[in-house]
Amino acid sequence: MARKHKDPKTALQGNYGFAAVDDYDMRMYVLPTLLDPEGRAAIIAEHRALPVYAATQPGEPAPMYSDVLTKLIDKLRTVPMRGKHTIVEVKPWEEYAIGFLPGQRGGRVEISAETYPTREDAEHAIFLKRLEVFLAGYGIEM
């Protein structure tokens, strides 16, 4: 028998403490940069330059994102699975599309018509889509 999802009845069941701290961190450390047009452009450019971490080279420090971009990416990755953007490899090493996760095991991934020639392009496109949704949650248009 499948269990139906019920809304949490208490702050503990709804993970209120985590959600409140997470919202505070976003408002204090991430949103100020994203509200500034130059700051937002810099964050987007930083992600565009390195959408997937590059390999560490001998004798070199690991390539890392800025603190703001790191916090933002962590936040964007924690959205619920239903409808979450994902990369679908349409033609191996040649064509990538954006898919939408079904939210339950065995469900069907919906694939959009958008295609990209590299995984990096697809990663950055997903970043922009998730960023737009994130900002809309705070009443900010991109």
C-alpha cells in the first residue's frame, strides 16, 4: 500500500530550524551579490567559465568557486526531485538535452527540445534555469 505524503504538522517534522537557517544564510551571504547587477553578472560569468570543476593538475591548487557561488550551487542542488533539471546525453559526447526528473523511482524523465553541444553548455544552462527559479522564490526577476 502506497503511503500518501502529508504536510508536516510540527516545526520539527517540517525541518523548520534548518529551513530558517538556510533562508538566513541565503539572505545574508548570497542574495546581496545577486541583487547587484554587476555581482550577478560576475557570478554567472564565473560559473560559465568553469561549469564543471576541472581536474586538479600536479603542483597546482584545486580550482574552486568563490564563496558566494559555492553557497549558491549547494542551494540550487537541494531542490525537490520532482521537476528538477538534469542532463540527458542524447548522442554520446555530441549532444546533450535538459530533462526533468519525475520525483519517484521508475518514473519517466521528460526531455526538453533544448540541446547543447557539450556537457558544460548543458550544465551552465541548468544553472541559469535553477538560478531563475531560486530568485523568483524571493520575488526577484532575472
